[in-house]
Amino acid sequence: MLTLIFRANSRKDKEQVLQEARESIEVIRLFIRLMKDMHQISLKNFVHVNKKVEDVSKQLTGWQKAMRK
């Protein structure tokens, strides 16, 4: 994820990389849900991590919308 954000930040045309980052964040979200379902993390930790992932997702969405204007 950090690599994708770096790549998007250093390019003039960011759209493709931002889309890749949004797809990656969804994969991360699925893995975190799987960890919770398999009891690898507590509900408290799941909620905490999920909020952080949601924050990054919102930032990526906002960045994408700003690029389209």
C-alpha cells in the first residue's frame, strides 16, 4: 500500500495507481475480516484496524475524486 501511495504521489497521471491502491485496500479489508473470522485477532483489534483501513480508503477516494476535477 505504501508503495502504491508513493507511486501515485510521484506521478503526474495518478488515476491508474490510485485505482490499484483502492483495489489493494479492499484485499486488505478482506484479509482482516478473514483474520477476525478465524479468531486470529480480537473484535476490539478488528474494529481498530478496520477504522484505520477505512480512513485510508476514504483518503484514496477523495484523492481520486480530486484528480478527476
